[in-house]
Amino acid sequence: MGLVFLRPKNSPAGRRRSSRAASPSPPPLRPTGMSKKRGLSLEEKREQMLQIFYDSQDFYLLKELEKLGPKKGVISQSVKDVVQSLVDDDLVLKDKIGTSVYFWSLPSCAGNQLRTTYSKLESDLSSSKKRYMELVEQREDLKRGREDSDEREAALEELKAVEEHHKKLKEELAAYADSDPAALEAMNDAIEVSHAAANRWTACPPSTQANEILNLTSDNIFTLQQWCSTTFPQAKEQLEHMYREVGSVLLSSFSSL
């Protein structure tokens, strides 16, 4: 019987063996077939739905497309929106026959749509180029005579001074708006119109006179008040005072009837 020599655990070989035994095992690898499948994008869904039409070249009801969509990776709940987007882009045609709506598309439909889109883009490009050349020419025309010079700088300074002076004059004019002769003349005209209306109805019974004069005068004053408020917004207090004067004149006229 042979002798067996055991290495102590604290020897280098023993330590290597125990460290290898204590090291954790690597995690199991996930099979590639178990990875989560990515959903189709909107453009991919459109392509798949178009392929249904191109392969069969047939007419479909919406409920039929909702059954065929999942076979192409398009869930039935999104078939309606996808098909409608194709209809909006003229890639799928639809028509109502009786009480049913049919959808169809042929490969030639896509070709016609592409040709139409190409023609439109060509037209837009031509128009844009023409407009660009017009703007470049306009820019060059505007540059002529506007080169930096001492005369131009002096003219700009003078223009700025004139604009500031004009602004000050407008502010001073607004301060005198309450005494605007146009507003006074308009109020005097309103009084004359009111008196003339009263005189036209002196032969009528008192009740008829009062009603007719009141209606006509109210309309005239309301119209005049609107015009004055729009034309002279700064003279609000002066206008209100004149309205009260006109009202007192009308009351005295009614009391004399």
C-alpha cells in the first residue's frame, strides 16, 4: 500500500485550488431567440399594408384589412389609422359602394403619386429659384445709392431729428384735443338736427311727437357719439360734457311740447 501525501491547505497550491472552488460561476447566457421583438414603425406598417394590396390587387373592406393586418405585423387596432394615412397620401383609394366602403391600391397608384409629387416639387423649386433671383436683384438695387458715406450719415441724422420733432408736435396736439373745433362743430350740428326733428313733428299729437322725436334724436346722438369716440379718443371728458348739454336741451324741448 503506497503512501499518499496531502498538501496543507495554506500551501500555494492549496490556496489556488480553494480560490478556484470559491469563485462564482458565470451567469447563464440568454438565448438569442428569446430577445424581445421590436414593434414596427409607422412607415413599416404602411409598407406592410400596401404590400397586402399589391400582392392581391383586390378590393377590401376595412374589417377584412383588420384581419389581414396582424399577419403582416400590424395589429388590428392600428390598421384603420394606417390605412387612412395611406388614403390621405393618395397611395390607397377608397370609394363607397352602397353602404360599404372599399379600399384598393395598385402598384401604378404609387407610381402616379410619385410622378405627381415629383412634378410639384419641380414646380416649387423653379418658383423658389425665380423668387431667389428676384430678391437678389432687389437687394442689389437697394444697395445702390446707400453706400456708407458722410452725406448718407448726415442725412440719416437729419431724418432722425425730424422724426423726433414730429413726435413732439403730435404730443402737443394731443394735449389740445379737448378744444378741437371739429368736435365742437359736430356737437352743434347734433343740436341743430335735434331741433329740426322736433319742429317737423309739432303738428302731431303730443304722445306721437315725444316718441318720434325721442327715437330719432337717440339714434342721431348714438351715431354721433360713436363717431366722436372713434375720431377723438383724447377728448373723452369734453365729449361727455357736451353730451350732458345736449341732453338738457332735449329735456327742455320735450317739456315745452
